[in-house]
Amino acid sequence: MQYQSFIKVISTLSIFLLIASCSNEASEQSSQRVEQQAPAQQVTEAEGVIARVGDEKITFSQLNTMLNSSAMVGLSIPALGTPKRNQVIITLLDKAISANLLYLDAKEKGADRLTTYVSDMKKFEDVVLLNMYRSKVMIGEIPVSQEEVLAYYKSNISPESELNDDSKLAIEAMIRKQRLTELKNSMRERLRAGVDVKINEDVLSSKSDAGRSDADIVATIDDKRVTWSDVKVQMRGADYRATLAEFYLDNDEERMLRLQEYIDNRLLADKALAAGMDKDPEFIRQTSEYRKTHLINVHRGNLIEKWQPSEDELKTAFVDNMDKISIPEARKVQMVVVKTKEEAESIKAEIDSGKITMFQAAQQYSLDPNAKSTLGEMGWVSQGTGYSELDDFTFNLEPEVVSDPVESPAGWHLVKVLDVNDAQYQDFDDPQVRNVTLRLYMQNKLNDYVIDLRKNHFEVAVYEDELNRHFQKEADFIAALTVKAKEQGSITEQRLDSLQKYIPPPAE
């Protein structure tokens, strides 16, 4: 269970999520810094490298990977070769620079030597190793010969069924699936061949929870000890909460299953190390990515813990950022606009007497060209976003009451408030408001910290010529595709032709 939680980490996305926590305003300012700095950084660099932070390189392909991963968190991806995509790439470049600055700062401050970080890395490396050993050695390739396919066909399938390419592929897949199941079922036996595994069921039992210590030995694998400390995380039940006491599984059978899984995983990782898989390029790639992103997260968490504000600092942050934290009152407004005060007064009199409704007045008299279709409804209007002459007036008006005429630069208005959404997040003592304030406070602290790293601690070089070369390469590629798609007999034309049969003819 412990191992599986680590394998779910997606390294590139982790960088993206981390650096995206900075405020949009800071990102925009930083993007401007990239653009302003670039012309002065025309340094010869390897192809594909568009920036350098200290000794860390940032490539164009890395940014494209980040951009493509952004769809996973709900962001739109601009079309290839467009100015909008180029702008997003520049923004991501700045975020990547910020992430690398935090990484270098973490290393400089020794965060990579922290016990928790070293332990996390060992767990992750074990996950990568055990998965590699399981897939490459314990399972490996599962070849299926044509003779085996034919034998399966003769013994399991009716002679009336044709043996064509599709059926051959289906049979091959079934044989491979059967063998995979057999390999998985025999994996524990093969894995533990020649290994002396002993389990101390008394220590593992739920009856021992009250008096057991972390150092008590739950099992031995040859001469290696497995203590309760090694496996207790796996033994936690679904009702476990980190802020509460530890609740372990009551079911001893389930405990045994989890212990056996832990032993299998440990054996897989040990055998992978013995086979030298820690030198495999795939292992190096995966662990290098995680080592960097996890160190950034650990360092960021340590900084945030150090920056916890006092009550007065948090209150000051709330007051200084009210416009970002609070949601002002909003009102759903209907309006009639005419040229003169006299005309507005006349229309109001007709509405008050019941001769016409506000909807009819807007449709018949309003200067707003859209009023015939909208009937004067302006939608939701937030306080402070309209004409100042109308704003105070509208937000003091009782709902469902047609106002007296009020003047603005656009003319004379009759206003009616149809609905009201009260202001939110304006009470500092509200726990939700405090949480929002604390997040914004930490974002601002992190932004300022990264800016200082960039200015005063680590050299940042951006290679504008190389970046623009990649932008142009993408634009040229799309232009060439567009020309090719218009050629007679192109794949695009063939696909369009094949789709025509699915499009019904127009009705006569």
C-alpha cells in the first residue's frame, strides 16, 4: 500500500502544479521579466536549450510536456504554431525558471539531506525497481508462436469459424492473457525460491497492538529483519487520520495479506538492485524527475512552515488584499435608458399605474439597442463596476422597486433590482476567510522569495534566439501541413471523402 501511493506521482505534472500555485499577477510580472531579459542573454547553447538556471537546463520539449500535461488540470491548450500558444510557453518558461530556482535553493540549504526526504526517495526508488523487476524478469516478454495459435484454434474453436488475421490476433491475445495470469499466480513461489521467510504472527496480531513497540520483529527475510515500524503504515485502516490516534486493521487475515505484499515488494526491489537495475536508464530517468520535484515540494513546505504569520500579520494581509479575497455584493438589474429626465418620469408613471410593465418599457423606449431582445435585463452587476452615478444608487435600491430617474453619461435611467447576492468573505473571523487570506499570504511570500532568488542568488539566462527558432519551426510545420492538406489526393481529402457517407443529404 505504501509503495503504490508513491508510484502515482507524475513528475512533470508535479512541477506544473507546484509552480502554478503562484498568483497570476506574479506570473504575468515574471513573464515580462523573461521577455525583457532575453535580448541580453544571447549566449551560445546546445540546440533545444532555451534557458539555464545555474547549472540546470530548460528545454523547449520540457515546456511542451508541461503544456500538454496542463489539460489534466483543466487548462486549455492553444493550437500549435499560434501566438497564443507562444505566450503560454513563455509563461510556462517563467514557471519552470521559478521551480529550478527553488530546487537550487533547496540543495544549497541541505533539504536533500533531511531524513524525511531521504526516506521518501528510498521508498520511491524501491517502487520503480520492483515494478521494473516484476515486468522485465518475473513476467518479461510473452511470445506466442503461429503454431500455438493454430493449435488453440483447432482445439478450442469451431471449424466453421474462419481463421483470418483478426481471429489470429484475438487468439494470440487470449493465449498471452492466460500466460500472464499463470505467471502472476506463480510469482510469489518463484520470487521466494531459496529465500527463508519467517513471520511472527503473535507480533502481527491485533491482540498485540497495546503492548507492541516499533522495534518488534514482525518477520525475517533470510537474515534481514522486518519490524513493526517498517509495516505499520500498511496496517492502518480506512478510519485512520493523521491528526488522530493511529487506528490499525482489526482483521488479522488482512494484516497477513498486506505483510505478504510488503515482503514480495521488498524482495522484488532487492533482486532488482542485485541485477543492477538501478543503473538502467529508465530507472535513472524516473527517479531523477521525482528527486527534483519532490525536493522542491519538501523545500516549499519547509518555507511555508517557517513563514506562518502572526495574528496581526494575517489581519494586515486581509486588509491589504480585500479586493482579492472578498466577493462584493452583486445585483441582478433591469434598466430602461432614455434621453431626458421628463421622458423617464413619464415612463415611470406608466409603470407605477400598471399601464405597462418594466419589460415593455425597456422593449419600447430604451436607447439600449439590445433591449428589444433582453427586455432591459443587464444580468448580474458587482458593486463598483458600473457608472459611479448609478452604482451607489443601484446598491441602495430595494429589490423589485422601480427607481426614480437617475442620470449617468449614457442618459436617464429607470432601475429595478430583480435579485441580490450578498457580499462574501468580508468577515476576518470567518474560518474560510482566514484560510483564503493565509493562502494568499503564502503565495505572496513565495513570489517575493523566488524573485529575490532570481535577482540576487542564482544566474538566470534565457536564449531568446533559440526560443524564437522553435516558435518559427512550429509555425512553419503547421503552414506546411495546411498546404499539404489542400493538395489533391491528400490524406485529409481522403478522410473528408470517407466521412461524406455518414453525412445525410440536404432535405429537398
